[in-house]
Amino acid sequence: MREDILRKLKASAAEDRVEWIDHAKGICIFAVVMMYAAHHVQQIANDIGWMQAAVDFSKPFRMPDFFLLSGLFVAHVLGRTWRSYLDTKVLYFAYFYAVWVTIKFVFMQYSQLLAGDIGRLVPDYLMLFVQPPTGPLWFIYILSLLFVVVRLIRTWPAPLVFALGAALQIADFDTGIILLDKFAHYFIFFYSGYFLAPHIFRLAAWAQERKREAALLLLAWFIANAVLVHYDLAMLPVMSLVTGYAGAIAVMLVSALLVDRSWMSWLSYLGRHSIIVYLGFVIPLALSRPIVARSLPSIDTGTATLFVTLVSIAGAVVLHRAVRGTPLRFLFVRPSWVTTRPRVSSPIRNLHG
């Protein structure tokens, strides 16, 4: 079964049907940044703007789709040696987690660091490698764990894994332990991306060939998702599993339909650089705070949220371009010495590696 999935996945990729994945990742990263921007602006304004409706609409599927997309190419690399696999699928993400969690720690604790209270802060810093902090970095941490787990259980019967994954997701854990709660909630989607990859590629091809039917299906989903979100039903146990899958499929259908639209090439660009945006958007987001505080009296909260979303995304891209060729390139480029095997330094890649 594993060999058959790998063969079909390679065939799908050979047919040049991968560009829609970049569009899908672009949609996901936009939705993630929008969520953090809305929270950021609403804290300053003490108000909820019209952009919150878009944030709520995307909640059922923005992270399930991200995990599903990240699992699409796992079958393509499972045949590698453990050393190679850990280098590209674990150490790769662990490096960027370590860099950016350190930056966040220094930013949050800089006053105590300047005061020389380093000894007391060391345990708190080391704890970040056991329990991710609040914010977007948990995704990078969980992703590396998921790659390891899928490699370890690849010989397990798929029905058993799907049953366990669905049970974990439906259990809706809220233990306060981020690693446990997030893993339980999103493992099923990552595994689905891995195991169902050939079917997902075929679905994208169908959407490109049957645009009218795909559009009608998307319309039905849009209405259903909007209704479920409006009545606070979308994130209930069991229902969240359904809306997660349905939303992920919808994003893929939209992406497949957008591939031929040249005016949407910016979305593909975001998808290709999704991890750059994911890691870097927090800096322009934080820097926008005084601008937002001064502007809010004259613009509404929703417009401010849209502005901060766009600035945060653009700022991450600009930051990446600015540090290329400088000593700060380590923010987005893994040094050649951070590896489990001989390799040269290479630009940061997509979240699916």
C-alpha cells in the first residue's frame, strides 16, 4: 500500500499539478496572519471590527488545511534513511523553532537580561523547548513531531490510525499542555495529507477539469460553513472534524481554480514563502502597534485589522529580502553546520520541505 501511494504521488507531481498547493498555502498563511492581526488590533482598540467575521469563518479550517497540506509529500520521503529524514523533516524545523523562540524570549525578558538576572531566566528559557510559548511557534514544533510519528507508524493499518486520530480530535483535549492538545487535534489532518495524497491530487485535477461543478460545490460549502460558524456549531466535537475536512477540501478546490488566474500569482508567491511569512510576520506585527494606536481614532477596527494583516505579511517578505546576504540570514536560512549529514546552506523551503 505504501509503495502504491508513493508511486501515485510521484505521478501526480510529474503531471505539474503542484502549483495549486502554493495557492492553498497562500490562503492558509493569509488566514493565520489575519487571525493574529485581529487579536492584536482588538486588544489596542478594545473593540471587535468587521474583519472578525472573516477570522471566525476561517477558524474551522485554517490550521487543519495547513497540516493536511504539510503531510502531502511525506510519502515521497519516507524511504530515506533515518539520518536524512531527521535532517530535513525534524532538525530543519527544530532549528528555526530554536532561533525564533530565542528571539521571542529575549524580546519578552530583555529588561531582566539587562539587569543581569540570567541565572533565574535559564530554566524558563529551557522550558520553552519542552512547552512551546503562546503564539505561532507551536506549529513549527508540532510539525517536526508529526513527521517523526508518521515515520514510526507507517506500517500500522490505516483504518486503525484513522480511528485513533479521529478519536483524539473528537476528544477535544484542553489540558493546557500545548503539545498534547495541538497534537491530538491536528494529527488526523496531517496523516490524511500523507495517506490520501493521491486522492487529493486527483481532486485538484477534477476541479481544474470541471470548474462549474467545483464552483457549485464551493458555494454549497461556503453557505454551510457560514451557517455553522454563525450558530457556534462549527467547532463542536465531531462537527469540528467534519468542518476541518470540508474546509480543507474547499481551500484546495479554490486553489485549483485559481491556478490559471495570473492576477492571483501573489497568492502563489505567499505559498512558496509560507514559512518565511509564518516566522517573520510577528516582527512587523509588533512594530505596527504605535501606528495602530495613533490611527484608530480615525479608522475603524476592521480596516485597521486589514491594514495590519497586509503590513505584517509584506513586512515579513521585506525582512527576508533585507537580510539575504547579511549575517542575519540565519533567521531564514539554516547554516550548513546545523545538519545531521554533509550539506550546503540552502534557502528556506516550503512547510512541506
